[in-house]
Amino acid sequence: MPPTKESHRIAIAFVVACAFLMQGVDTTLLTIAIPLIARDLGQSPLSLHLLITAYLLSLAVFMPVSGWFADRFGARRVFCWSVALFMTASMACAAMPGLWTMLPLRMLQGFGGALMTPVGRMIVLRAFGPGRTLDGMTWLTIPVLIGPLIGPLIGATLIEFAPWRTLFFVNAPICLAAIIGALRLIPATPPEGAGAFDLGGFALAGLSLVLFQLGVEALSHPGFGLVGAVVLVAGSLAVFQVYRRHARGLDRPALDLRLFSNASYRTGVIAGGIGRIGINSSAFLLPLFLQLGLGFRPIHAGLLAALSGLGSFASKPLLKRCVARFGFRRVLIAITLLGTLSLLAFAGVSTAWPLGLLIALVLITGAIRTLYFNAANTLTYTDLQDGELSRAVSSAGVFQQLTMGLGISISAALLAVIQTPGGALQKADFHWAFAAMGLIPLLSLPVLWRYRDTGAAPAVAEAPATLPVAPAAPVAPMRKTQAPLRNKSIGERRAAAETDHDANTDVSGTAA
């Protein structure tokens, strides 16, 4: 049965957030230490981005299996297994002698994350119940904001006073706390009985994602160049078309593209994904820019990068009010434009800038990144029906992780192309990279412009049949004879007839 007490729901959200926290800490730890690790391993700093993109690619490839695993073995069991795998693979990386021996373990760690993230999110959304999507996401993400805040601080401090390999042990205490909390607080619901897994579709979708990522990576590799990149991307699109034909005849495909018929889901995934490519690039570019472009020591770069997390934390309460007043469409368009402006501002940063002005820019960029990610995530799930949530969480997660990885890969590729051959990265190289990445979010504006918020009130957290409940107590579909429901998150009333119509409204334009 779902938790009946609000305190129990919040406790579950914090347990799952511990797992999400260690993901944020893990990535930011490595990012701030990239220049030092590169020198120690005899690699270019740009090549070290593979430690991050390999992890994110593995997340995207294996995320479609998360829903099947949860149905087959139970959500709590899968969550605990995945956290343990994530922790074990991370600690094993510390024993590896070089970059190429670390990459398989980073991919194994990504497999653990691929199960942990969507299953954890599904546990929280089920705990909060129908009509409280934004409440569940808010309690889930508030502790996650701490990751970008403390990650750079921990990473910079460790590499100042200890070997960089100790970075891979930092998440062990968080993982153990998440496992113990899950066993104590998350209800042990019985497995729902998964059907046959779409192994063929999983292989096709995974191959398509891998080829696409390799195509982006090829841009910065002299042995492939533009021609090699085009061939790999074309192969990826061809394989994806084969997958689309394969998935049409299946009830439960590995990657459910039928969800794109939902306007909110389609807009959240496509527009949100395009924006992520550009906006998330700052998480990779900023620590490198501070150290390699402006000459900051790691500890000082870590302190400044941590302010981005502080901006994220401070901006979080604004989202609910903005969406309630203006709706998703206007909020996301505004945040997209602000995200572009913040990245373009970095193209003008120099050593002559006052430190206070640089701190303000870092704070604002972190706030914008958090507002954008959370608004896009909430829009993605807000109009889904009960039976769609498991498939939606895993399918949307694939595109979310892929686009976040693309932001890092494209940034690294741009720097490799701009960089003087045989020379070190210069401040001007980062300026061009920030400017180019800042233009990418603008490509999402046509998709956002076509979207129409469902009903008079924002669709966020309002769809009465949005979230699954315990199998023993299914929620009946809304009927037009039912009384209007009152949203527990925002407090707006909305007619059930409007809910039925708007939840199925199809916005013409962008296709899957």
C-alpha cells in the first residue's frame, strides 16, 4: 500500500534523493579533477571527458530495461541492487591504471545508475500519489541540488590533500545510507509480473544510441573527422528507423515511442533535450575554463563552481510559483532565453573581470540550469496516465541522459576543433565554445512555441490519473460526470471534462 503519512512520503523521497545525490557528486568530483587526472595519466584534458560520457551513454542505453526489472523483481529490490552495483563499480575504478581500463567500469557504473534513477523516481511518484507530480519531484530534487554544491568542494579539497583516486570512494557512505534507508522505509511491493522483454528492440535502440554518440566523438578525432562523424550518425538514424518499424507491432517495446502522441511528454522530451545539450554544457566547461583558461587553482575553481549549486538551491522555490502563474510554455521559453544569455556571457569573461561579477554570473547560471531541468522534467510526466508512467520514466530517461552526454561531448569536440594543434587550451577557445553551446537551446523554441498548456490552470501536478498507485487499489479513469478535483499542490480547480480533453490533445508539429 502507498504511504498514508506525509512524513513517510517525504522520508522516501529523501532516501531516493540520496541515490540521486551521489550521482551528482560523482560527476562533479571528476569534472573538477580532470586537469590533474589528465596530467597523471598522460592524457589530454579533453580526452578525460570520456569518463563522464561513457557513464552517461551507459545510462541511456540500459535505462529501457529499468521498468522491466522493476516489474519482474520489485521496485525496492531493484533499487537496492542498482545502488550497490553503482558503489562497487566506482570503487573498482580507483584500482585501474589508466583511462581505457576505467571506461568499462564507468559503463558498469552507468548500468547501475540506469536502473537506480528511473526506478527511484517511480517509487517517489507512486508514494505521493495522483495529482501531486510537482510535490513529489520537488521533495525528490531539493536534496539533489546539494550534489553540485558539495561535489566540487569535496573534489577540490581531496585532490589538494590526497591522491585523486580517493575520489572514487566518496560515494560509498551515501550509497550505504540509501540502501539502509530503502530497506527500512520503502514498502516491499510484490513484483507485478513482467512480460517478455523486447530484447531485439533493446539491441537496436542501444546500437542506435551508441553509433550516435560515437559520431559526435568522431568530430574531435583526427582519424575520423567530419566524414566519419556523418557516416556514424547516418548509421545511427538508419538503425533507429529499423527500430521504429520493429516497435510498431509490440505492446511493450523497449523504448515506447507511442508516448510521443502526448503533447506534454513530447514537448518535455524534445524541447527539454535540446535545451539540455546547451545548458548542461556549463557543468563541463566551467571547471575547465576556470583552471585552464583563467588559471585558478583546483581549490579556488571548486569553490567557485560550488556557487553554481548554491544558485540552483536558491532558485528551486521559484518554479512552482512561476508555473502556477504563467504556465509551462511561457516559463520554459523565458528560461531558455535566459540560459542562452548566461552562456553567451561567459564568452566575455576574462581575468580583468571583478570577482564579484564572475560569482554573480556563476550563481545565475546554476539557478537557470536547475529551473530549466525541473520545469522540463515535470512537464514530461504531468499528463500521463497510470499505466504509462513506468514506460515513460525509462523512455524519457534515455533521451534525458543522452542529451546531457551530448552536451559534454559536443563541448569537448568544439574545444578540440578550435584548439591550436599541439598547443594548450586558451581562454579564447573556451569563449568560442561557450558562445556556440549557448545558441543550441534556441533550437527548442519552435517546439515550445507550438505547445499549449492544458486547461486554464497549469497542467503541472493536476492530471488526476497521472501516477500509478498500489496494484490492489487502481484509480478509475476520469469521467465527465465526476466533480472537479482540487489540486493539492497549487490549489486550482479544473473540470474533469477539461482534463479528459486536454490530456489527449495532440499538438501538431514535432514528431518522435
